[in-house]
Amino acid sequence: MKVTVVGAGAVGASCAEYIAIKDFASEVVILDIKEGFAEGKAMDLMQTASLNGFDTKITGSTNDYSKTANSDIAVITSGIPRKPGMTREELIGINAGIVKTVSSNLIEHSPNVIIIVVSNPMDTMTYLVHKTTNLPKNKIIGMGGALDSARFKYRLAEALDAPISDVDGMVIGGHSDTGMVPLTSHATRNSIKVSEFLSDERLQQVAEDTKVGGATLTKLLGTSAWYAPGAAVSALVQAIACDQKKMFPCSTMLEGEYGLNDICIGVPVILGKNGIEQIVDIPLSDAEKAKMKESAEGVSKTNGLLEL
């Protein structure tokens, strides 16, 4: 199993590290445009192998896509990160050109690759890959929902004063501060709805804190977060590489599901060796349906800024 990570910045390097530590891939290739940067990150990570007990081979390359040949899965993290005060949508002009070039180069050397898009605005970048490549829809996946759901579970555990292993919850919709739809009605603690433990007001606060999770970290760090995004990507890669049939909310092309068409947005999917193997239809409350529709309108508006 060969995995390529394009972009050796904090998110890409964290993703490569988590994949290597889990030891399910034979090779991870890190690619970057900055001379020597990916090679340095790869060497640094390989020097942890004996300490962390993994045998995955990690190599780095400066913009040489031939090194990515025959990749089974490729992750696109490249692009400019958010700065404090920036929205994900403000990144579209620069990142669209980068993602289009990267995806084309990846497919040239790995025509059967499964692509996971991380670059922001993530739903629109996922849509761009659909519109500018010939890959089947099941092989193009946007990462955001897995990360947003992890942040949701963190906030739920905090509110419940419970271990996070007790908590389950999911965020669907667009990967933006206004587009996320945390499904509080479906969230549970050991199969018991969290509404049995938390007031409506507290649950609403959890949802709002989740939606601005990325912006909160950007303000604190001065740039985008990287540990949780890297872990979220590695979980998706592992689910595909190991054919786990796990359910994650991911940005995928909808063709009538959830009443939406010609849009990539976060919904629950089953991930296995073929990428997205099933889109899961779950019941939503009227309020959640309205929020999902509003989220889709926002994503479509951002998509309209693309030059396809």
C-alpha cells in the first residue's frame, strides 16, 4: 500500500506521521514545492521509526511526481493555510490553481488513485477535482467532516465531563464556520442521547463552539491547526487501505441524496477499499434539514467563484 501526501507543511507532515505510526502502509511519499523541505521532513520522521516501532518507508521529494507513481491513495494538503481573521473561502483563488495542478499530476502517474482533499475551502476544492478530472466519484473524498466530528465529540465530552470514549456524534454539511451542521439530535453517551444529560442551551453552545473550532485554533496558534487534521486524514486513509467499512462524514458528490445535486458536501459515507462505497441516508429533524439546505447554498455560492 503506497500513500502520497502532497504538501509537507504541518498538516501534511502530521498526516504522514500518523499513517506511519499505525504501520499499515508499506510506503509514504511526501511531496512539496519547497526545495529539500519534504526530504527533510521524511528523514526526520524516518529517524523516529526505531523509537515508535514502525516499518513504513517514508520518502520525500521536491515536486517530482514520478516518485508518487502507482500510489493507491493520495492526500492533497497543499495550499496556503488560514491566518487569523481569514475565512476558508478567502483561500479559493490561490488554492484552486494549486489543487487543479496537483490532482492532474497525481492522476498522470497513478491513474487508479483515490484522492483525499484537505485544502480549503475543502468542499469547493473537492468539487473542483470532480469537475477537472476523470476519476469516478467514489475515488474523490473531502476530509472536513471527520475533523469537524472529532471537534464536536471533544466539545460534547467537555460539556458532559465525560471521557471522550463514551461520546459519539457527527457533523455534516459544509466545512466552514457557518456551514457545519452538528447533529445534536443524534449525539450519544454510551447509546443514550446527550439531550438526557445536557440542556438545550448547553447543546446549542456545544454546536456553536464546534462550528468555530478551526477559527478558535487559528486565533490561538496564528495559523491553521495540524494535529487533529492530520489524525482525521490518517483515519480516512486507514479505513480505505484496510478496507474497514467505517462510517465517516465526508464531502462527496451528491446526485439527489439529501435532496441535493451537483454539489460536494459532508454526509455520512462508508469507506473501504474502493473509497466511498456507500452514501448513508440518515433521518434529519426539520431544523437540521433547514440548516443543511442553508449550508448547501453557501457551498454552491463558493463553487460559483471557481473558473472551471
